[in-house]
Amino acid sequence: MTDTKTKNEDSDKKDFPNTEKNQIKSPNKANKERKSVQAIDDKKDHTVLSNERIANELFDELISRKISLKDEINDLEKKRDEIDKDIETNFSGQSDNIAKRVKGFQDYLSGALQNLSQTVERLELISQPIVVKPSPLDQNQVKPSKDEIINSPAVADIFKPDEKIIRKCFSNFTSQPDFYAEPWTLRRTLDPEGIEILDDWFFNLGGRGAIESRGSRPKNAMIAAGLISILGELYGDQFQTLILASEPERLGEWRRILQDSLGLTRDDFGPNSGIVLFERAEGVIERADRLEENNEVPMIIVDASETTVEIPILQFPLWLAFVGSEEEIYESSEFN
């Protein structure tokens, strides 16, 4: 019994030191756990701070880029306003003139291409035999006897038989314009000065001569339109008008005015039509010779910008040359 009690006491004594040892170890373990938790928290805090720093840097960079883009946009808008202002001040007054010149060249070019295609279609690719005609000087001419009287009408009297028809046309030209008249009939009115010019050309110059320009191509073209209308009444389809002007823009202006004042279409301008436009006098002379060979009448009109008239043109029965003033010729040379 005593031994048993002693054993129990000894066992109690042996267990007590273990308990103290356990109590001593517990604070160390807690400290480690706290340190571990604190390290994790510090790491989390460091990560959060790093993310915030990166976000702030990105945000600052976006703001700076936005500011720079706004500055660039403002600069571009200023440049745009300056360009718009420059265009309005420098080109607004010339836009109409440029458009007219481009339109005139376009009209002339399209007509020239059409004329070229028609000419090519009519070309004869088979060589023709050369026929030599005897010269009129080689023929025996019959001299008129002294008693014979040769009656040749004066130049001014060529249109006397048709004076009534011509005067009636003059009267129609001074009345109200007929915008729905037949093609090749003047649809505009002429002032008394224009009627005087026509009267002088028909009954004093006999259809061949130069007259003073009226100061502008539209006014000259209206006089020419009146002549074409009257000659259409006299000769019908047996005459063709040949217009000479050395620049495409001038020919385009002639085309527009005649087309409007005579009620014509684009088909009325061409080698096989009523009006043909030329830049060179050689083409006019060649075409007029061909018309006379076909028993047709050429009517030649020379623009006021032409400073000279070729001598062969003067041999044809009907021609009209507008004599431009020094200002008109100077403006034409500046236009080139």
C-alpha cells in the first residue's frame, strides 16, 4: 500500500515537469503564428500598395496623353480654320471663271472628238488615181468684142433680190424673243445697233468684210447668230458656217452662245452639220474649198481675238471678221 502510494506520488512528480514544459512551449508557438500572419498581412499590404501605384501611374499617363491629344486637336482645328479662310479669300472670286473655262474646254473637246470620229469614218483608205486637170490659162479664152457689154452686179447689190426677206428678218429680230422658235431661228432680240451692223454687212459690204467688235464675244456671237439665221432662210441646207478662234475656250464659248440663241443641239456642230469650229485657218480654208466643190456656200466667221486674217479666206464669197480693240486683244493674250 505504501509502495503504491509512493509510486503514484512519483508519477505525479514526473508528470508535473512535462506540464510546465508544455506551458513554456505554447507562447513560442503563438509568436510564430503571429509572425506568420503578420508577414502575410504585410505581403498583402505591399501587393495592394504596388497595385495602387501602378494604377496611379497608368492613370497619370492616360491623363497626359489625353491632354496632348486635345492640344493636337486644337492645333489641327486652327489650321483647318486658316485653310478655310484662305480658300474663301483667294479662290471664291475665281471659282466661276475657272468653272467656265473648264466647261468651255470640255464642250470643245467633246465636239472635237466627235468631229474626229466622223472624219475617220469617212476616210477612204484606197488610193485614188491622180487626175491632172488642165489649167485655165491653157484654154483658149474668148475675148469679148468691143460692142459687148459685160454686166456684173456690184458687190453691194448681191443681196438686193433678197432684200425683202432680209428686212423681214430684221423686223423679227427687234420684236419680243421667241424662246420656242424653230431651230436655226434667232430666239433672242437685237438692239438697233446690231440691226445696223447686219444691214451694213448685207447691203454695203455685200456679205464680205470686217466689222468692229462690239466689245465682247457674247455680243459678237449674237450678231453672228443673226447672220446664220438669215442665211438659213436664203440658202437652206446648202451653206455651212465655219468659225475660226485659236483657243478651245473661245470655241467653247461660241458653241454655247450659238446653241442657246439658235436653239441648236450638240449634233448641229460637226463636219456634217451646220456649224464647224476651227483653231487653225488652214482647216477653214480646206473645208471652204471642199464645200464650194460640192456646190455649197461656206460662211466664215473670224473671232475678234485673231490679229490677222489669212489672204485665202478673203477669196470666199461670204466671210465676216470681227476687229477687236487693243483691250480685247490684250485680254486675250493675258488669258493664254
